Amino acid sequence: MTEAQALDAFAALSQETRLRIVRLLVTAGPNGLAAGAIGEAVGASSSRLSFHLNHLEQAGLIQSRREARSIIYSVAYPALSGLVAFLMRDCCQGHPEVCGPAVAALATCCEPVAP
């Protein structure tokens, strides 16, 4: 990820509704959610929602696809991973203990959920 791409992503995420949308879509998983479900979950009108979704899509953080009459949005996981990698790229500077807590926090978010 380039610095310009990271700046676009951070600018998109710096608004409350857009941050909520991305967090919602992360939890929804790769299948994503229909626009209407996203609007209900974040409390946004359809016109406001469209604006925010477009902003996130332009920043490369989400993607859309048409399924029948619905537009389904999902997180662009490679873009989010790239953003985290961009932040962590120069973290250690030869001192891995500096990045230890951040790496540990990332590892715990991906632990399998017990059935």
C-alpha cells in the first residue's frame, strides 16, 4: 500500500458512519450485507448511506456486487490488511519487542470461535 492509498483509506475511515459501516462489514464476513441492512444497522437514510458507501468504495476499503435486485457490500480484506501492514511496516526497527503487543492483539482477533 502506498502512502497516498493509506491517506485515502484513513480519510474515509475518519468519519463515524463510515467507520461503523466498515466494522459492520468486517463482522459480516466475505458474504457481506445488502445496502438496506447496512442502512438499518447504522441508522443512515438511503441517500446518506449511498454517499458513505461510495466514499468507502472509492477508497478501496469495500466492494459491491449485484445479487438479483440487491447490491451487496463487503469489506475488501486485502485493503484492510494492507492498511495494517502499512502502519506496522517500520514498527520494529530491529527491536521485535516493540511490535509484540500489536502483533499479539492481531493474533487474538483471529482465534477460532468454539462451537
